[in-house]
Amino acid sequence: MQQSQGLEVRMEQSPQDSSTATLGVSDIGETTVPVVSEAALAGYLQRTGRRVVFHRGRPWEQLRPGFFRPVNALARFSAAEATRPTLGCWGFQACVRADERRANASVPVHLISDLDGFREEVLPGSRRYKLRKARRLSQLVRLSTPELLQQQGYGVLRSSHSRTGYGRLPTEVEFQAGLDHFGDPASGIVLVGLVEGKLGGYVTGYAVDGTAYLRDLVVSTDALDTEMSTGLTYEFIFACRRSPQISEMLHGLHVREDEGLSRYKEWLGIPVSRVPARVEMLPGAAALTRRLSPHKYYRLTGRT
């Protein structure tokens, strides 16, 4: 396969020493994404300290105090299932089946709904060029043990955060604690990019039922010119394609305020889709969110 060929070329050009070989990396070319059930994902979230409640047989995760979403964020619920999951809930969001009349909103996401058609050989020339460049300038592999992230991961995350300012930067203690469940099928897989044996970036993702989620894509500033970001994204997509149970892949919500990021995902071939949803919030909470955080309100409801 072409992925394996790229790995072999990289290793010939820049052989890795024995210390790198002991850090638990393996060939990316046959990687698949483990698929777990909603119940298994709910158990994993509980083990990592998240609050999960069950409502009409489906698990919901508390995203912030009093606000809930199904643990499988894109699961299409029936009208009976898409209701307030607990009495102490001031708001919830749940995707619903396309024919459900209870849909009153939409979730704007970057979504590949036809993984079978997302083949490397049919990518436009500009994308294939950047993928080849990523494979030539970096070694893209799957991580099978956490040691590499434990040793070098936080530095890469800190470099990425200082450049993008996206989200909250965890402390190093929090980062290390997040690796405690490495290898749990519900936590998914980690693909990494190495430059001269040093960690340059990583992508994490998981799958529940038929949906895969690209969770984090982190690349250090000094590795940007390798096109590692494009390479890791596509390698995760290809891993999803090799997983027969997966039919769609989500690459995050539409961050409309970051036009550059949105254009980049569109360029990758991951367009914005609007999934029908049911959203309920207390009237005062909805108005306050819309006024103080219009972009968050948009991602909750699909309404501008």
C-alpha cells in the first residue's frame, strides 16, 4: 500500500535509532479504528470522571453543569428519545432522524458521509501532493504505547497552543493524567508524525457505532512545513475507511469565526453539513447564550 511505501522511504532517508523503536510505534498502513458501543463509551467517560446519565436506554454526557448531549454526539435519536434526560437539566442538544418533525435546530459539523468514496487515488492533485510531502518529510506511524506522548507530547501541545490559542491549555499534570487510559478501545487510536525521530504532531480519534470522531489534531510549530497536519488527517480518514462498521467521520463543529480553519477543512474535502437536531434550553439561558456567546449559540442550534 502507498502508506507503507511512504513509511519505508522515510526510514531509508532517516533511520531511527533503537530508542525510538522502543517507543511503541507501528506501521500505519493497516491501521483501523476500534468501534465501541454507546454503553462502552459511557463507561469510559465515567472512568475518566465525566458525568453520564441514562434516559430511555440511551447514555447522555453532561457537557457543563445542567447541559447534556448524547455520548454519541451524532447518534440520530427518535422523537421519544430526544427529550430532557434528567430533571436537573436546563438544556440539551440531540441529533434526530431526518424525518423527525421534532427537529427545531441543526448541528453544523464538518462531516464525511461517504467514506467509501474518499479514496486516496481520487483526491485532487494538490491534496495528493501535500500528502506525499508529509510522508516524505515525516514518519507517520501508529502509537501503540503511551511513552512517546508521556515524554514529548506536552511540549508539542504547548507549541501548538501558543500558535493557535485554541481552547484551554491543560497543565502538564492534567495532560499526563489523560494518558492513564491509553489503549482503551473507547479512547480510540493515536497516530503520530516523527521528524528525525522526534515527535512533531499527533492526531487522536475514536468511533462509536457507525460514526468516527477526529478528536484532536496537534502539530508543533517547527513541524508545520512538513504538511504533517494534512498527512495525519488523511491517515486517520483512511484508517476509518478500513473499518467496515464506520460509515461517517466527523472532523469537529463548524467554527465559523475561524474562517481559515473552515476553509482548510473544506479544502481537505470535509464540507460543512447540518444535521437535524432537537435543542431545548430555558428561555433565559437561550437568550443569554445568544447574546454573550453567539458563536456557541450557532454551534448549539445552527441558527445565526
